[in-house]
Amino acid sequence: MFCKTFVTFASVSLAVSVVFAANTSRIEEDISQKNSTQKISWDQLQPGAVPSAETINAALRTELIDSSCGASDDADQSYDYEASANAVEINGNYVAYQISYDSYCGGAHPDAGTYNLTYNSKTGAKVDMDKEVPLQDASSDKVDWNAHDKYQHDLAEVMLSFIKDSKSDVLKDTECFDSLSDADTIDQIVNFWPTISGLGPDKKVITSISPPHAAAPCQFDLAVPLSAVDKFVAPNSEIREWLK
């Protein structure tokens, strides 16, 4: 059995959940297969909530299923998977979710964490944040690693500066950054792959870190205004228009 280490998105309040209740319905589905216990749940958009509600609903369900373990062919090693998609913003431009997952798909260790997804409300297309923020795209065989590394360091500085200016407890809440100097905190954030990961409520951009399994309790999301990260966003980015 594995331990649940879901991370809570601090910006999602009960009040927000009540507002979303009119536009969503909670869906729970058992997708267990051979030698596996697997469940998914998500906030399904009601018809008419946004123009592409049906497309987004289908894409989100597919996302959750594609990330599951599938069947286990080893009778002595069962798989466990649970994933939950919670809507954090629904508006005429975009629909944003935070995904929490907890899984054991074989191997030495389970896996758990969160990530963010953003969809275009009009087309239903998933927003590619690496396209919106080109310097963080590490998938190309033409990556400028010096520029990529500098981006991560600069983003870590922005994140720490915003945390200090806003007096956020996000670092303290992780229990992973105690007694570190500012320079050490920046280095630690860089080691955990800081990214601009999605959009959130109140026209905010979500920045995140993705620590390895052993450091999962260090994970956090931080909502910042576009102005804080504007220099990283592509000039022709669609999210610029959305977040005006």
C-alpha cells in the first residue's frame, strides 16, 4: 500500500468550489484492471459552461486514464492508482485544473504529486506551456542549455522574491526550506525544476517545482501575476491576451 501525499492548491477555497458547483458535476470512475485498483475523479463541465465543454471533458478523462498503471501481469504485485482533477478556474478564455495523483505501477517506489492543466475555453485545446514559455522547453534536440539553466535560475529568483514580498508561507508549509539562506533557497528551487505550469484563479500564472519522489513533500505551487513572469512569456503568447 502507498501513502497519500497530495499537495493542496492554496488558492482553491470553499467559496470558489461553491461557485464552480453550478458549472461542474463531480464524476468518479473505477478503471481497475487485472491485479490493479485504480480510480479517477474529476470536475466535469456542465453543458454550456464554456463553448468547448464536451471537448475538454473528454480530453481530461483521457489524460487521467492515460496516466494510470493499466493491468499488472504479475499476480504477486498489484498496482494502485488514484487521480483527482479539481477545477481551479472556469472563464470565457480558459479552464484550469490541478491534478493530484498517487500511484504504484511497479518498481521500488510509489509515486505521488500534482500538476496543472489549462485548456482553451473556446477550442478545447490543451495549452502547451512550453510553447508559451519557450525557454523552459527541454524536449527539443536543439535546446540551448545555458539559456534554459539561466531561465530556471531567473524564475527561482522571481518565485522567492514574490514569496517574500507577499509574505507567503508556501516554503514554510513544505518543511523543506527551513534555515536556508536566500541563495541556498534559490539553488534548491532550481534543483527541483521550476516551471510556469499553468493558469489559475484571478488571472494568475501558476509557477511550480517538481522534486523527485524522495523529496515529494517539498513540492509547491505558487500563483503570481503575469507581470512577475512577463519577461519569460513568448511575445505572441495567447495567455497574454487572457490575463490582461
